[in-house]
Amino acid sequence: MSEDKRPGWLLRKMFGTKEEERPAPVPVQPPDPKPAPKSVVEPVVEPAALPVDSPASLSEGQPDFATAATDVSHVPPPPGEPGEGTPDKNAIPDELEGADLQPVEGAKERPPAGTAGDDPARGAEPADTTSQAFAPEPAQAVPRAPLPEPEPEPEVSTRIFMPEPDGASEEPKRGWWSRLTGGMKRTSSALTERVTGLFTKRKLDADTLEELEDALIQADFGIETATRISEAVGKGRYEKGISPDAVREILAAEVERALTPVAIPFRIDASKKPFVILMIGVNGAGKTTTIGKLALKLKAEGHSLMLAAGDTFRAAAIEQLKVWGQRTQTPVIARAQGADAAGLAFDAYEAAKAQGTDVLLIDTAGRLQNKAGLMAELEKILRVIRKIDPQAPHAVLLVLDATVGQNALSQVELFSKAANVTGLVMTKLDGTARGGILVALAAKFGLPVHFIGVGEGVEDLEPFAARDFARAIAGLDAG
């Protein structure tokens, strides 16, 4: 640019002054980011000689800001990148440099960090910026087999459970007399021990006979039976001695005389087909077990059977009856727990009639004799069955627990009013010392006693025999 074209040439031309020669511009240095305090004056120290190729050597010991942007030797590496002297984990070895790297056939390529890969459920994963990744690899999903399609529910809720053949053979049982005396041992022992103590080295007097009567009443023989036995023992022997064995013989004879009228065998009327047997009783009396044992006996006589699980209030009773059906090879009619028992009895009767079954055994729910509502449900079952057959049920068996003692008298009275009981089954004579209640029942009601049970085995239910029972309770041999 000419002198006249430079800035300020008009002023110079007007005033006749000539601009002095300007020195070369000195670059302005930016302020130090951390300036030293002004109050401290440090002496200038000459820096050591730097290599010629160093950028700092061009500014005599001071940083050259013109080349600072390209000098990154003093800047630390950013996070995630290897620093100087740190091997790069992604670097290719020298021996593989330039090689044509191809993926191995069959190997699954791992998706890069920060991507979801082939599994959309995993979502995006953050990149691994550390030297080691401690998160475990996600487990591979195991393919599940397809679930089978549910079977359609049957239209009719009542089901017939046919038993499968049971090849298991049972162990041989003892004779009935052995099981009877063994089961009634507690009753006979408690009674005979007291009788033996009364008549050992004593004469037969009024006090002795009174004590004998008390012992018989405590054994649940009842007042009437106890009085009659005491009079028989004292007849013709007053103020004389009598042996304990003679007293036991008199006891057995009087018990047999009281029970003989009610010892009636159970019979199936072949003209009534199906012959309906309704089993009733309180909770825990043993109705379901008695049904299984009775089914085994009837099958041994050649009758075809069907069982109805009418105790729909207790799920265990339904399953228990199915087990008995399996053991006795008898079909079982059942519904779900809580179903209407009267409706089930109706369906069971129709099924037994259609199949030509000889005997239908219907289980019922255990109910207390003093509960009017439960007794009304029992009456409903009877009304429903009689709509099909006015004479059904052909037998109503009341199952009694011998351990309840005098309470059995109340059960017989109230159940007879509600269901017209036709016969009795006495169970659990093996677990009580109060077997004399059977004598009191015979004296008061005169109902037939068809069976007695002295154990839990399948064959521990036998027809009632007055003589066997009388001699077993008196502690005597069969004779």
C-alpha cells in the first residue's frame, strides 16, 4: 500500500506531519489462567536448553500458544482410551497385521457394547468403559414344551370311578374268635377283675350284690340288665360262697339271653334291585370304613355292588371311599366337595338301576343327632330316593361308636325318628372298656344288631353272634 493510501493520510497532508516508522506488531499473550500473586516478585530463572524439535524451544522457555493446539503430549488421554504405555485391548497383533480376518464358521458373533443384539428383550446395554466387566452374561432362555390343551369338562358332574385291579395279596388273618377276644380284652379285663375282687373269700350278701350291680352299670350294661344279672347271681346262693368263675358264667348266660333276640343276620332281598343301603351316624363313628368292609363281604357272597360318596361335606371322605372302591373292586359314584348329597343319591340310584347292580351302598355326612338342620338334610335324601322307589332305602344302618357309652342311647333314639333305622352296626369294640352298651341298647330299643367291628382291617367286621359276644365280654373261652 502506498504512503498516500495508508490510514491517516489526509491528516498528514493537512498538517504536514509524517508518520513515524512503526515497530513490528508484538503478539498479545493471553493472561495466565492461574496468575501468580502480584505481591510476590520471583526472580527470572533461565530455563534449560530444550531440544530443537521441541515446540517450546521456539519461545525461549515460554509456551508457544501458536503451536499449543497441536502439542498434545502433556494432555491425559480421555476416559476409555488407553494411555501412553498401556496396551490397547482392541489393537491387532503385529503378526496379524494386514491379514484377512473372517469370522469362524458356526461361531455366534457377540453384539458390540451399547447395542441389544438379537435379543430385543434385553434392551440397550451401556458400553463397558472399565477394564473388566463383572456383570454375568444373561442366561440363554430354555425353550419350553408347549402346554397340552385342557380337556373339556364333562357335561354331567357326577362321575363313576372304576377301580383298577389290585394284585396285592393281604396277609392271612387270625380267626374271628381270636380277633373278638383280643379286641374286647379291655372290656372283659376291667369287668372280670372287679368281679373277681368282689367274690374272692367272701360270702354272697346284700352288699356284695350291690357292688356287683354298680360294676355292671359302670360297664354300661344299663340299670335293667345290671339288676337282672345281680338277682340271677344271688338266687339260691345267699349267704353262701361263690367262685369268680361261677359269677362269670352267670354273667355270660344273662348277656347272651339279652342279646339273642337282636342278633339277626343281615340279608339282601334279591327281588329289590338295586337293594339300597343307607349308612348314617355321627362324625367319627366309622361309616366310610364300615361301607368298605361291608362291600367286601357282599361281594364275597356274589352280589354286584356300587358305592355312592354321599359325604360331600368332607373331601377326605370322598377320597377314602374311592380307596375302598379300589380295594374291593367296586365302582364309586362321586361329585366334587360341597355338592348336593340328595342329588348325588338320585344319580347313584339311576346309575345302579341302569347297570343292573344288585346293591347300592350310600355314604352320608356325619351329623350330630341334636342338630336339626343336619337331620333335615338326611330327611331330604330319603325323600329324593323315595321319589324313584317308594320302598327305598331298603335298609338304614346306624353305625355306632362303642367308645361313646351312654350317648349311643340318644343317637339311636333321634336317628330312628329322622331316618327309620332298621339295624345297628357297633364299631371300635377294640378300643374301649365300655362294650356293655350293646346290652343296654338291646334292652331298650330291640333293634337288630347286624355287625360288630373289632379292628381296622378289611376282615375285622363280622356278623353279630350273641353267644360269642357274651362269653368274650365275660372273659370266658368259646365253650
